[in-house]
Amino acid sequence: MAGFRDSDKALFPIKNINGILQLFRHQLENAREPDLALLSIVAGIVESKLTSRSAAALQLCEPIEPNSLPVLEIHDVQVLYEKFHSIMKSNIDPNKSNSPATRDLVKRVSDVIWNSLTRSYYKDKAHLQSLYSYLTGSKLDCFGVAFAVVAGCQALGYNDVHLALSEDHAWVVFGEHGTETAEVTWHGKGNEDKRGQEIGKGVSSRSWLYVNNKPVVCTRKMEVAALVSAINPSLNATHDAYEVSLLQQELLWLLYDLGHLKKYPMAIGNLGDLEEISPKEGKVPCKVLFEEAIYSARNYYNNQHVYPYTYQGGYFYRNKMYKEAFESWANASDVIRLYNYSRDDEEIYKEFLEIANELIPHIMKVESSGFSASSILKKPECFANLLRFYDGICQWEEGSATPVLHIGWAKPLVNTISKFDSDVRAQVNIICDKLEEDKMSKKNGTYFNNNNYASLNQTNLKEKDLTNFHPSIEALTAACSEKILNPEY
Ligand SMILES: CC1(C)CN=C(N2CCN(c3ncnc4sc(CCF)cc34)CC2)S1
């Protein structure tokens, strides 16, 4: 059983970030499992005190001493902790027989949370992810509801109920073998919630939202990593509260060093983003963290996750490493090409739209103003990766009920491709490789393993890659130059 132990209470009152770290370390390193309700309430109180309007005003007029926090008294935590336990236990009997949860139990816990939320509120607001928000404001965001259900089940003694995470949704797994699944929260805008149902077996299972049934299935300690990842340092649209950011970074390092981020690519990516802003002495550099997130996704989730490549691509882009950014984005596109686009996939659609219509055009603009020989416009592997990037999006659309591309995509696409001179394009050597069985096919779910793309520094794209390109790419490349298919032409 988890619980607010005397050894935890001894750490209070907590006056600085180090005190919070001690509490989390104590909860994570002790044999019994970490108490999700306790840690979510503590993280929520600290975030609220340091990002509320009064905190912002305070920061502006009296710079408080570094790493200090408003004093966290045990009473503040205990009142909320007991309130959460009484909400749960007054509605649902604790698990005296220590038996696995049932679908009915999970649905009832979800109903307790769901029915106690404020009737209508702006769901996308910041700081609605923690039990502090739930207990003091009766508001939770989509992730927050799923997390609260898992924390509620833990409080009731159902330790088989765990958080399952895709890149834009959260649900729970439960049962004797942890193989039962259930929706417990809503997703997106204007969609009827599917709470209580098991996770899509139908068309939705081919959408990115359910990551081809390769979600991050959390242990208790990974659930702590999820609540830490969900800490939101934003003070307003343009500023972050420095102490909250630092606390999140230190807590992520604690979880990283204890090995609890190994199977959690997005948490590693979040740490990478924080490290890029302010690197911590003696830690692996952010570039390596982004590579580790990719390795984790390839190793544990069959390379079905997109975000590890967009974390890395964003890093390269911000640091003007444009050739590398193209490769990361082409790799992201190789993931999405095997999914069918569904209306639940807006978040990743917006991600690819921004890359294709904002970031790549910006790179083209700054690169075509200079004439340096080292310009990416002279590099065939950049052209090859751009084709791979666009082709993946085209193939994502193929076989989907909802179209992806529209005229808004074509102009930047043609603009980009035509920035490469024909002599550069001609170096993209299309090798006519008739290995039919290697052909990419979404139908039977096979696709190129990476060695089907001869390493791009020889800029080899095998013809079957090109014949597998979406017609619009073929038309475009043909329009650019008939040379592309016959380099000796
Ligand atoms: C490359 C990026 C655009 C930068 N930030 C990104 N994210 C920020 C952090 N995100 C996350 N970080 C940790 N865990 C989770 S679980 C989840 C689905 C809702 F529950 C999202 C998410 C989502 C993705 S992707």
C-alpha cells in the first residue's frame, strides 16, 4: 500500500526545490510503490504557487532568492490528500480482497472523477493536469482525468490499474495480466467520450492516436514520470516560471538516473528540450537525449511513434543544422506513412503542416539568400530526404477516409523542390531495384526496413521507392526534370 508515511512527513516543511526532490526520491527509492496522489498534489501546489497571477506580480517586483519556494506546510498537503481519499472511499469500497480491477470498477472510478468536474470550463487551459487542480478547482484536462483515475484506483488498493499513453491520448490497462484496456477520459473537441469501452479494434486502431497498439504502458514509477512531464512552468503565453522549469528538469533527471525513462520516449524528449535551454553540468547533452528517445521508440515501440523524430528535428532546426533536420523529419514521415489519417489525428497533422509549410520554407528562404557551396541546396541527400518527407505524408493520405493534402500544401512543396538545381537533383540516384517483395505496402503492413534506403549519403533512392511515391510526388519530380529517373540521360 502506498500512503503518506511518517518518513515523508518528516521532510516537511519544504522550503526549496531540494526538499521536493528529496520527497520524490524518497517515494521512488522505497520498496513500496510511490503514492501518485501525494506527488501530484505536491507538484500541483508548487506549480500553482509559482505560476499564479500573484506569483507573476511578485516575481516582477521582488526577485525572490534563487531555488526558493513558498514554504510547503504538511497541513496544506494533508488536507487535500485526505479529501481525495474520502471522495474515492465514500463512493467506492476499497479493495479489501486485493483482487484485480474489473471494467465496472474502472468505469465507476472514472465516473466519480467525471461527475465531480465543473460543468463547463476551457479544457485546454494550462495547469489543469494535477490532483491539486481537481481538488481545489474541480477542473482537469484530458490527461489529468486519466491520471486521476489511476491515482484513485491506487488509493482504493487496485494496483493493477496503470496509465497507458499514446502521443496524444491516455487510457488505462488493468486485470490479472494487465491486458484489459479501457477509455477513461475524452479526446479532442466535440467527440463523444468512449469511457468504459476497450481501446479501438476498429478503424481507429489504424490511426496515429492509438499508435498501432504500441502505447507507453506505465509502471507506478513511469506514472510519476508522466506527472512530472505534465508539470507546466508557463506563467503566460511568453514566459515560464524559472523555478518550476528547474524543478521539472531536476525531477526528470532523478527519474532518468533511476532508469524510469528508458521506455518513455516523450519524457526523454521533454528532458532534452529543458537541457537545450539550460544544460546541467555532468549530464549527457540534449543531442544525445533526443537520440536516446528515438532508440527507445525503435526498441520498445516498433518505431511507431512520431514525436521522437520531431523532438530531434526541432532541435536541429533551432540550431541551424538543416541537413540533419531534413533527415529527422523524413524519418518522422516514414512513421506516419503507415497510418491511416483519421479526424482524431489533428495534433500530428498540425505538426507535419508546420514542418512542411513553415519550417522548411523558412529554411529554403534563408538558404537561397546565400550562395555558399555548403548550402543544402547543393546537397542531393537533402533533396532525397525532402522527397522522402513529402512522400510519407502523401502515403499517409493513401487509403485514409479523410484527405490530408490540399492546395495549401502544394505551393510550398513545389517551391521547395524547385529550389534544387537539376544537376543536384540528377545526383539523386534512383536505383531500379525490382525486388517486388520488398515493395512497401500498407495493406499487408510490410514496409521498408531502414536498410531498404541505401544510406542517404550516397543519395540512393531505389526506383521502387520512387514508384512507391505518391503520384503527386512522381508528377512533381517528373515536372522538375525527366533526368531524375535516368541519371545517365
Ligand atoms: C516534439 C514535440 C512537438 C515537443 N513536445 C511534445 N510533446 C510534449 C509533451 N507530451 C507528452 N509528454 C509526456 N507524456 C505525454 S502523454 C501524452 C498524451 C496525453 F496523455 C503527451 C505527453 C506530448 C508531446 S512533441
